[in-house]
Amino acid sequence: MPNWLNDAVFYEIYPQSFYDTNGDGIGDIEGIIEKLDYVKDLGCNAIWLNPIFDSPFMDAGYDVRDYKKVAPRYGTNEDLVRLFEIAHAKGIKILLDLVPGHTSDQHPWFLEAKKAEKNEFSDRYIFTKSVWDAPPEYRMICGICERDGNYMTNFFSRQPALNFGFHEITHPEWQLSTDDPACQATAEAMKDVMRFWMDKGADGFRVDMADSLVKNDDEKIATARIWRGIREMMDKEYPECALVAEWCHPERAINNSGFHMDFYLDHEGNGYSRLFRYGNFGDKSIFHPNGQGNLKAFTDEYLPNYYLTQENGYICFMTDNHDIPRVTAYHDTQTIKLINAFIFTMPGVPFLYYGDEIGMRYLKGLVSKEGAYSRTGSRTPMQWCAGKNLGFSTSDNPYLPVDSSDDAPTVENQKDDPNSIYRVVTDLIALRHQYADLHGNGELEFMTVSDHLAFAYRRGSLVMYFNPTAAYFETETRFNGDVIYQIGQAEISNGKIQMQPQSFLLLQT
Ligand code: NOJ
């Protein structure tokens, strides 16, 4: 287990929207290099970079055409290596985004696979034996290849599924088993891609749809076996590199598959949704002033996962990501500050999505860009300062519009404002680094304070109290000590804690 993860705070960068240095209207690697000090000043010591590989961008780069080549619009492979080097010199690690489950339909492997004559790549993807065979339980694209067969997709239509085999074989005429040499070759090809970038200085990967490799694998037994093989390779050859899964099933991802981390996120109805996004525009979430959330539903889901996996890896809370509406779509500024207090004081490894530190808005109603659809509004350009395109680009035609509202938050107008989200985020990240009790593997004791939905948890000598609701709250407390941070109005004296609406208190006992 790489030690650095215990005190890691990640910043997710969506490269096309971060900072454009050559005026073509789209972010680039040079832009990320120029903003590394900004990232460092936030307190982040690691970056998750969304896909930067050559792609037709039908799904924002999650449709990879060449795993070993940086998309020219972002720069060159040399630029990426330079980013690794400069970031490392500043103490920042970089995780790339690995998309192992599918490629673009323009990937050379696929161009070969769809040919009629058999070749080395014929079984790299999943094809039926004839175009007349399209079992409805699979998502198939039919009748568009020279080859007589339909192919299975993994996400959008132009993202054919790579073939890691089938765990349960229901159609033996075209489904291969996971130990078929063709399926083994797919897994080897993915390892080869990983080695290619880790040899050049990448610190690991965020893994897209990590659970999607083997088909008909409901319990994910065969998929986990592949990942364990990859973890073995990493332990042996790249012990300081890390893997975070987009799986959202910590036991499977961390314990069974060997991921160092798993995101705790977005399946409606699970614990994560209950925190910030439950109900209609979050009105039933725990962090909502109306107090209608259900804390127990969250802890019943999260805590068993936490206890099961805490010896083996980290569960990652994130402010947002590029796939979901920013929390600004649901919550007021005070609630967002409390959400940040939660994310940066919980165990595991926290992730901050670019722009969330200044409360960037989710821009509704934008026409879809690069396969983003409703996600477009969470992917708009970073807002740096007043002026043209809010400092993102000098282009007259940025690839996506910036927030045009008069009061659009920017780094410039947030940074020195003591009441800003920026201030809360940077304060909390600094505290997280300062107090080992707040690090990834520090202990956690969750305490429901009342039915009123004020709650608290203890991490070592620190206790966090939250009153996310619009009602005043007071209670006896067995703890006393010094308040080292607070949001809103709250105080503790003579064994009693008094919390005004929407407040947070961090106590050192
Ligand atoms: C999850 C990624 O986060 C999302 O942006 C992408 O569209 C799908 N996987 C498909 O790769």
C-alpha cells in the first residue's frame, strides 16, 4: 500500500475545461502545469486527470483511440511527462484515467476486429457469429461491419466492449471463457498500457467502470481475479503507484480485487446519495436545512463497508465529479460549506472536483458537448478571474461557454473573501494535513446526536459536530476541549453544545 495515500487529498481535473494556454478554446497540459501552484495552494497533493488520450471525443475521451498517445489538442507525450516531473517536484502525484472496459470504435484494434477476415484482433472485442444473432439481453450494435456479426457495447454505441471473457457462458457459439488466450491477451494489453505510463512517471490510475470487464459475472468473481493479477504486478513493479476504482462497491473493489481505493458514489438510493442528493433536488438529503434526511440509512450502509475494508484500502468521498450535477444545483452556500467539512474530515481519501472550491455552478440547459448530455453543466470551463472567458481562454469561441452570470464565482473573487467556500475548503484541507487523526486511516466513531439530524463523529482526539438543519439544537456532550474550527455559530461550554442552524464545530479533546 503506497504510504502517501494516507494523507492524500485529490483534485480532479477535467483537462478540456481547466486552462487554455494556446488560445484554441480548449484546456491543455501546459495549462495544468501553469496551475500546479494553484493546486498546491489548495492543499491538494494529488491529481486525478480525466482522459487525455487520443480520441474522437464522442464521450469526452472515455472513447480511447490510442492509449499510448496524448490527444494532440492537449499536447504531446513529452508534455505529459513534463507535467509528471514538475508535479513531482512540487510534491503532487498524478493519476491518469484508465478505461479498460471499452475503446473507441476508431481504435486500431477495433478497425481490425471488424474486418471479415480473421486476424490477431478478431476476438479482442465481443462479436456474435452472425448478424442474425442479437440476443436482447446484451447491448449489441447490429449490421454495420463487414464482418458477419454484431458487437457488444460497454457504454455508448461507439464504445465497443473489450473482451475479457464470460464468467457464465450462456451462448457458447460466441462467448469465450476468461482463460481463452484471446481474453488473456486483452488483460495483458491493459497491463502493457499501464506499464507504459507508470514507466513514464504516472503515479497510478483512476479506473473507469472497473467492474465491467468480464461479462455474465454478477458476483464479479472473474473480474476481481483480473484486478488481483494487476495489483500483484503493481506491488512487484510499481509499489508506490495507486489504483482507485469507479466501482462503488468497496468490499468487491478493495478486498476482493485489490484496489487501493474505491469511490463511494452515485447509485441513487445508496448511502452516498443520501448525504447530498437524495429526493427532489436534495430535499431529503442529510445535508439539507429542512432536516428530512435519514442519517441511519447512510450509516447502516457506509459503516459496514468502512469496517470491512479499512485494513485494506480507502473509501473515497468526493465533492462531485464530471458525471453528476455539482452540489450547487441542490444546495445553498452554507450547506455546501458543511458538506465540505464532512468530506474533508471523514476517513478515506477525499476528492475535490475542479471548481467546487469556488462554488462553481451547475449550468443547466447547455447543448450536449462531447457526449456529456446532462453532464455538460458540470464540465464548463474553470473560472479564474474577471475578463474574457473568466480567464479560461483567450479564444473568441471556447469549446464550452463559461458561466455568464454577473455574480459568477472566480478564484480571484473568492480567494480573499473570508466568507467564501474557497476559504472553508482550504482551511479544512490544511487541518486534515495537520492532524494525523484526520488522515485516511485514522479511527472513526460515528455518533448520532439526535433525531433532529444533528450528528457527530469522533476521530481520535477530534470530534466533529454538525447541525445541517434550519433549527437550533443543543445537547449535553461527554467531550470538552478547544474549538479548532467552526462554520456558522456554535459553542461548547459546561458540557453542553449549542448549535445555531447550519453550523459545524471541530473540537480537539
Ligand atoms: C464513467 C465515466 O466517469 C463517464 O464519464 C463515462 O462516460 C463512462 N464511464 C464511460 O466510460
